[in-house]
Amino acid sequence: MGGAIFALLGGALLLWCAAEVRLRHRVRRRGRPAVATVVAEADAHGELDSAPLLSFSTEPAAVGTNRGGARGVGAHGTVGLGVEACELVLTRPRGHTPLRRPARLVPGTSVRIAYDPRRPGIAVLAPEENGSRTVVADLLWTALGLGCLAAGALLLLVAG
């Protein structure tokens, strides 16, 4: 029973790591660049989160019109004919998993990010903001997943 739990945990961890790496890569490559400001946390428990709370404005995007010539209305309203309004977004960056928040991410600091224009709540720090820390964290999480998967498989082989 313990082997199955370890194997399931390891497999789920590996799938989660792969999905996060793929999401970050896709948003950095296809997303829109922006500059975000680190925001002070409203509650005391928010400071314990290693990912900082970021605030940024989305770029105005063109909104399509339908066949009747009526103005296309986006999810966030429109400013003028065919132009979607900017939106102020508060979010935490994806894939930021150190144990402690880096000292350079204090409230008021500006950081470069990329965000998904279809879902602005999904944002990632630019590679130069993270440096090699993200790669090291990804490798550690992957090693943990592989270790759990191997331990689970070994326990299943020994028990069976």
C-alpha cells in the first residue's frame, strides 16, 4: 500500500512539474511583456508566501466586431469602437517556488513579467528576474518526484 502511495505521489509531482514548466515557457514565448510592481500584502499571512503579490495593467487589445457591425464587447468592457479597456491585475507569478522570498522583491519594486493576454491572472517573472533559481527549483522538484516514483516502484516490487 505504501509503495502505491509513493508511486502515485511521485507521478503526480512529475506531471505537475511538467505542466508548470510548459506553462511558463508558453507564457514567456507567446505572452505579452509588462512591468509589474510588487504590492504590499494586506494580511500578515501573505508575507509568508514566497511568491510576491504583483500589480500590473494589461495592454489595450483590439476587440472584434460581429457580422451585424455591432461593437464587440470584451469580458472587461470596451473603451471605444474595437478597443478593449486596460485592466488592473493583482496576481502571484507562476513557478516561483523558493522557500523564502528574495530580498530584492520588496513592496514597491518594479519587475519585468510576461502575462497571458487571454487570462491576465497567469503571469510569470521574466527569465532575467529569476536567473537560474527557477531551473534549480525545477530540477529539485523533478528529483523529488523521481525519487518518490522510484521508491514506490521498489516497494511494490519488494512487496509483490
